[in-house]
Amino acid sequence: MTLEELNRIKQEHEKIVQVREIVASEGEKLAKETGYRKQVLVCGGTGCTSSGSKKVLDALHKSLKDNGLEDEILVVRTGCFGLCSLGPIMIVYPEGAFYSQATPEGVQRIVKEHLKEGNIVKDLLYKETVHTDGSIISLSETDFYKKQLRIALRNCGVIDPEDINEYIAVDGYQALAKALTTMTPDDVINEITASGLRGRGGGGFPTGRKWSFAKASVNDVKYVCCNADEGDPGAFMDRSILEGDPQCIIEAMAIAGYAIGAHHGFVYIRAEYPIAVQRLQIAIDQARSMGFLGKNIFGSGFDFDIEIRLGAGAFVCGEETALMTSIEGHRGEPRPRPPFPAVKGLFGKPTVLNNVETYANIAQIILKGSEWFTSMGTPTSPGTKVFALGGKITNVGLVEIPMGTTLREIIEEIGGGIPNGKKFKAAQTGGPSGGCIPAKHIDTPIDYDSLIKLGSMMGSGGMIILDEDTCMVDIAKFYLEFTVDESCGKCTPCRVGTRRLLQILDKITKGKGTMEDLDKIEELAKHMQLSSLCALGQTAPNPILSTMNYFRDEYIAHIQDKTCPAAVCKALKKYEIISDKCKGCTLCARNCPANAITGKVKTPHVINQDKCIKCGVCMNNCRFRAIEVH
Amino acid sequence: MSEKTLFAFKSTSAQDEKLKEVIAKYKDVPGALLPVLQEAQGIFGYLPIEVQQSVADGLGISLSEVYGVATFYSQFSLTPKGEHRISVCLGTACYVKGADKILAELEKKLGITSGECTPDGMFSIDSCRCVGACGLAPVMMIDDEVYGKLTPDQVGKIIDSYIEKGGKSV
């Protein structure tokens, strides 16, 4: 592969991809030149696949064939568009018509009315893209996309992740060519350092510095690793990048290899992500066959190749030393640092390990320069961050925003607010290692440092929105259950500490806690933060500490008033019949599994609190909303 | 050994042959144990002690090392799984949308708890942490099929549809 060949492939394919980026009128002209009148992009990410995009795709192919359109319409299965709650998603270019929640039946109409006859099927479009006067607005103008800035996700939902030519068409492998043919390894590291890029896996360590340490370590064998063991429950950014744009990770790892002097790379990826694993393997095979991996890449004399290793379901393997121990074939237990991986990492050799999203920024920085990158975001956190927005929010999905965007913009504008008229209570970031940001800090700009200041952390990018129906003690307990399960057991502060914390929380949620327990939590947490071997144990108390800090009154309500204000903790729930509303229909009494409800026909019933097992059957059965829980 | 298998383990010669091939393929690869166990579980459905012993012998490492790895990672199971493997996502996004109620309903319906298998071997329930389909929370998977935006009252019907297909009763 030479630069000339690369540019030739780019020219051959770029029009096809440009149709998806240009405004409709020009797009139509361009579309004609590509030989395809229209293009249909169907999301093949995990979210949309789960909601049935495979069936939609099959129906589309069949319907196109039935209508004799298969030669004029190009069908592309892409990665994630981001709006997962509206899947399966389908978009038709050059119009940019965005069909949400597509069904096989709907597809038949779209093929006939839109693709064949040229009339957009407006009632099947995503409603936000249809103006009140019936005109169609482009997807980038909708609330969900307007404030987003897609760098790491730039190709997700745009290109076919299983076709390397489409990646080349959007400047793919230009950065590797530039680095190998015009830059020294030091130039590459300096550019990355100047960009201020910080690790997107959560820690926020400067990537350029990490690379320079690994370069400075002298050894014949070095390794480049990619951490795709995305374990934070509720986070799926890395998966979406690997599913939507796997080539960009391969290119970035090769650049990292060149910078530090490594010739071998490993991608450690969760086995729970079958689609991502499959697409990455296809991408590696294609890159190899075209000479972007292998010997003497771009005639530079630089050799590099990549191997996939599957994780086996251990959260701790997201920690860098544990991840390397796992690749070595052992129990994924962390090792003490120092020595740091840049000195002694995988198989005892100097190793650079970066997260998927970090790598997804590399090629763009090399191509466009560090100044371009620092022009986005904040001075200490340049660039963008991808968040997996989930929980009690209207637009569940993947969003990429410039650092410094406020939580309010994310929730109210991009996320479309809280459903069912409920009130926003807190946003949880950083998963089991992070904390929550309460409603009073909703105007906080999101970057590494302000999140730490609030007692949370960036984490890998899971952002779970909680509404007034969420009990903060229960949420803390949920995360502690997680860390108890996932603590590897190697060091005592984490192994025993997490368990003790959980026991105390369990007591509190059952109404048996004391005020001294709160002091005990704080003391134990301090010891765990100081003495645990790895970040898992050091950060495990964060979900409790941060909820105790912002929602102490809820803890006190559980302890002193024996009530759960959000009516979540079962042991503290109390079901009561409002006698004014009760018609005496006896339905509740007949359905109560504990025979705890008594009363005569047509007279108000009463729940015997000693017998009640708090199952909620009475409330679900009541037709008069006469039963309340508090 | 604390993890007892419910049924006596019996392998076919085709399975044994396949395992031998896998071991031969990875024998000289550094860090071979994980991929070998992953493929072994693919062949046998789980990792009974007999299979662990074969892996240990084949790779020239101790059984205790194999057992240590097999029990460390949640992907590996030392007990057989049901014909239909149900996993309920208890990731954060699903949890705040009531995944615990889905799990409770399943356990009630099948009469087993998470981690167990029905006596007829038809269903097993496990909880898992995030399948990444957070847009559809709460979610459960039965084999490779994802069921999203679930409510507890849908659970029974879904299970019944598998029973009808399988023709066995729970």
C-alpha cells in the first residue's frame, strides 16, 4: 500500500459517502454520479439489533427485490446513530429522511411510497424531524443532535463498518500515512501531548505523557493495548465505536505502536459484545489484506499487527494491570504500581494501554493538528466526551458533546427531559466508581476537574439520570452489590471493606440502621480509599459518600423515621387504603396473598400492617386508586 | 470442591476430539488458558472438572490454576445451564427501570432462583451486567433473543411461548 493507492481508493469511494453528508439538492446530483439513486442506512448496532433491525433489513432487501429496485438503491448497515430508544433506525439519503422505530410492515410502505414513488412517508418519520408545517428538518437540527459535536463518533452511523473502502473514503488511514511518512515518533508524541488529550476510560491521564513514558523505556519488545472491556453497567460508548467504526481503532493503535516502538497490539474486549468482536475481526482482516497492518506499512519499514483477546466477564479487568494479567491467561487480579505498565506491562514488557474512545480521537488529531483539538472543550479538558445517556430520560442513547457543556443542556435539550412529568433528582456518572450530581448542580460544566470537585468522576461515560422515584440509599446499595460481586479478592481493604459497607447499607434500607452507622461508613471508606490495591477498591465507597453528601436527609429518614421517601426500599414501604376512596369492592382482599386485608363488602377495607408482605398486589388491582404507598 | 455438578458428566468422542484440536491450536500461544476455556465451554456448554483436568493436562499446567481461572470469571460456569439460558440485565439503566421486578417474576414463574436451572433442564436464570441495550431497558435475553421494554406481566407469556415450542412442562 502506498499513499497514491490510498488516495485512489479514497477518490473511488468518497462520493458514495458524501451523499450522506451533503444537503439534499446537491446530494441528488451527487447521488446520480454514484450510480445509486438513493441510499438506505439501517442501524446495525446492538441497541437497534435488539429491537429488531435484522428483520427490518431482511424486509428491506426483500421489498427492494419485489419492486425491482435493488440495483438503484444502495443498502448500508451502519453502526450506532445514538438514538437507541427509537430503534430500529433507518435513514434515506439524499433526502436525509429519518425513520424511527421501523417495522417490516413500515419498510414495505417506505419502499413503495418513498423509494419507488418519491414521496416521503411522513407519518413514519422521527416526529422531531417533521416541522409543524409539514416540512422536514435535517437530523442535525433536532434537539438531540444540535448541541452534539461528533469527533469520536464521527463515522458511526455514517459508514459501513464492514467495508474498509468506506473508511478510506472518509480520510481513513491518512493519519497513519502522514505519521509514518512525514513524522518521527517524537513528532507524533509531541502532537498528542500538545493536544492535551486525556484518557477517556475515566482516569483522565494525559495520553501523550503515557506514550512518552513507554517510548523512553528501552526494550526490544513493547506492546500497544486497547481497553475495550467496558464494564461500567449502563455505559456502551466503546461498544458503539467498535461496532460503528472499528478501523479508526486499528489505525490509532498502529500510530501508537509507531510512536512508542511497538510491533504488536492486543485489543481486550468483552465477550458480551459479539457484534463488536465480529466487526473488529473483519476490520483487522481487511486492514491486514490491504497492508495497513503487517510488514513495512506504507513502505516505511514499520511493522505492526493486532490480535483480539476476549474478556470473560470480570469488571476488575478494566483496571490496566488486571487487564494485562488477564491477557497473560491468569485470574485478572491487579498488580501493585509501580512499576507502571509503561515500564513493565504486558508479559513484563513496556506497554501502552488506552481506552477505545481515546484511540478514536488519535487519527483526527494527527490529521488536523493539536490546535484544532484544543479549540474544542475547556483548557484543562480539551475535545469532546461521549456519554451513554440512560435511566429516566426521554432520549436514551449515545451523545458526544464538547467538554464544558452543562448537565442542564445534556438533560433538558439533548436528552429531551425527564419522562412522565417527573422531577430530575440526580445524574450518576462514573458508574460504581463515581458518584452523583444532584439537581442543585445542574448548571455544572461537564469536564474532568469539575466532576471530581463535585465528588463524582468522568468515568468511562455512563450517565444515568435519576428521577424523584429513585431512592438514593438503594442506588448506593446497588453499586455496592456490584463491587462486592466484582472485587477480585486480592487485597483485604476491598474484599472485606466492600462487604462491610454493603452490610451497613442493607441494615439502613431495612430500617435497622443507626446514626453511628453513618460515621462507620465514613471511617471505613477513608481506609479503603487509602489502602486498596487498585482503583476498584479505592473508588468503591464513592457512590455512598456522594449520596450521603447530597442526600443525607434520605439516609436519616431511613434510620430515624424508618421510611423510604421514594417508597423503594421494600421493608420500609407502607401500603394504606384511603377510606374515602375505597368502595369496598373486596378485590384487594381477595387477591392479597397474605390475607392481610379485611373489611365488609361496600365498606372501606383496612390493611393489617403486621401481616402485610408489601408485595403491592392490592395496589395493582385497585380500580379506584384507593391504595397508596409511602 | 464446592461446586457440584447436578448430572454425571458424559462427553462424546466428537467433543473430546474438538477439545484436543483447540488445545493443539493454542498450546504455544502466550496466555492460552482463557481462550481455551472459552472454546471448551462452547463445546461442552459448561466446564465440569473433567474438562478442566483435560485442559490442565493439555496445556501442561496444574488443575488448581485452571480451576482458579474458571471460577474467577463470571462467563465460565461449572454447572450445566438450561436448554434455554435466560439472563436478566441488572445493569444500572435496567435497574432504575425495575429490572429487579422482572427477575423476581421470572423466579416466581420458574420456581428457581438466579444461577439455577429448572429440574427438567429446560431453563436456567442468570443475572448479567449490561448487555448494552440500555435504550430498551429493562431487558432480558433468552438465548440470543433480546426482550426489551419489559413489564413483569409480560414475563409469563414469554416463558410460556418457549414451553409451547419445547413441548415440555416446567
